[in-house]
Amino acid sequence: MIVIQPFATVDTAHVNEVKKALSQHYALQVVILPTQPLPRTAQTQYIPEIARLGLGNRYRADTLLRHLKAMKPKGADYIIGLTNQDISSTKRIKGKIKHPTWLYTDWGLFGLGARPGESCVVSTFRLYRYTDEAGMRKRLRKIAIHEIGHNIGLRHCPKAHCLMRDALEKMQTIDEAKEALCDSCRRIVKKRIQ
Ligand SMILES: [Zn+2]
Ligand SMILES: [Zn+2]
């Protein structure tokens, strides 16, 4: 079973969209939990350069993953948190923070999922750029399917249009992906969840 944890004040229509997408792609029951506030412990530290970009109030995605894992109900295999707030994580390359460090210490994300793991989180905050509501929802569906894919154990996939392709910091990668896993990713999912 997958449970969806909506964080206030994410749009209910977006929560339902994610439920639909996950039910269509994974042979698991999908249940929506009652909305909760975002944990204050996940709020980011103040970084002046980030605040100047108007991106001060963010939540650490890795803290959210731990929080979600701890609140996952018994009987659920995976928990996905949904928020309309900006989420971020420290981006490292071979253990070192990517340069410029002021930017990558608190790098904004679309989503993050433990691999393999039991929790993932998706933010709608960055999904409206250069698109309308319909385009935004397409992105949201793809990112949710991608992050649960990581939880199930999927790595980034080299196939051009596979949904498990690494977005490489670009929305374009997500827009170009089909809402489908390639055959080899699908085979791995089948093995793990059936
Ligand atoms: Zn990924
Ligand atoms: Zn693939």
C-alpha cells in the first residue's frame, strides 16, 4: 500500500491527481491520509544569498523523508508527502558540496525519494514555470511516479524517454519524458511489488 501525506496547504485536487497517477502505474492500493502541518524542524537555515532570491522559506527534503518514514502507518509500504512549499537538499558530488556552495548547500528540488526506501516527498512549488495548470499536473504526476520508483528500488535510467531518467536540474527532462517506465524499469517494479 502507498499512503499519501498531504501537508497544509497543498491543493486537494493535486493530491487526488497524485493518487490517480500512482494507482495507474503501480499495482498497489493508494490511500490519502488527513492533512498535517509541515514539521518546523524541517525548515531551512537562513542563507542570505538564497533569501535575496526570495527563496527563504524552504523545507529540508531529507528531514521530511525521515519525518514521513516515522509517521508511516503500519501496513503501508511507502509514504509520499505532498507540499506546495519549496523543498531543498544539499547537492554533493563525490561527497563534496557542488560549486557554487552558497547555491548547492540548499538546492531547490521538485522531489526526493529514498532508494530503496519507504518515504518520498514532492513539491508543487516549482512546477508552474512556463506552463498552465494542465501542464503543471502532468509534471506532478511524473515526479510522484519517479520518486515512488526510487522507493521501490529503481535507479536513474539511461533510456531517453523513461520516467526514471535523471532530470539533471532541468524541467525540460521531465516535460520530455513519457508518463511511462521503460520495459526494464517495469520488470524491476513487478519483481519488487508482487
Ligand atoms: Zn530521481
Ligand atoms: Zn527505465
